[in-house]
Amino acid sequence: MLARVGNVGSARYRALLSLPSAANMSQRRYAGGAPSYNEPSGQKREKQAWENMWYIGMYGGMVAFGVLYYFKPDRSVRHWATPEAEKRLNESGVPWRYKPSPYSGYPEGIPDEKK
């Protein structure tokens, strides 16, 4: 039993010794040796059948998404609640608009954009 444990320890020690050092790691290339991916120079590349469909699908989809996003309806609460709240506050007669100081450049108050 003890001899067996000793062998396991020595196997680990041998495995650690066989690891490459940091100096050798920078010099080692992990390349597969496959032929180059680049096309030979001077030859025109032929398009494959799926490429046009991919371009139309990807870029056409992006354009369609942009157009739909630009023209989507505004369903935010602010869009319909702000005019209703302003109308109710104006009808109640409660002063609710901010009155700036006389030194702010608008001593009479901020002019309404609707007028």
C-alpha cells in the first residue's frame, strides 16, 4: 500500500517536470498545419449560393427593425397623462407651475411653449 502511494506521488512529480517552462511557452506555436485560408492572389473569388441570402436577411432585417422602431407608437404614460394632469391642475386653480426668482432671466415666469 505504501509503495503504491509513493508511485502516485512520483508520477505527479514527473508530470510537473514535463510541463514546459515560461521561456519555452512563448516560442512554441500551436498551429494545426492546415493549408492557408486566404485565397491565392490573382484569382477572383466565387460567391457561394447562401451568401446573397445572408446579406439580404441580415442587413434587410436591420433596416426593417430600424424603420419599425422609429415609427413605433408612443405608448408611454407621460404621453397621455401629462396633458390630462395639466388640464386638471389648471381647472382647479392651484398654482402648480414653478415660479423662478427675479434674477433668473424670467422674472415673469417661464413662458408656455403652447402659446
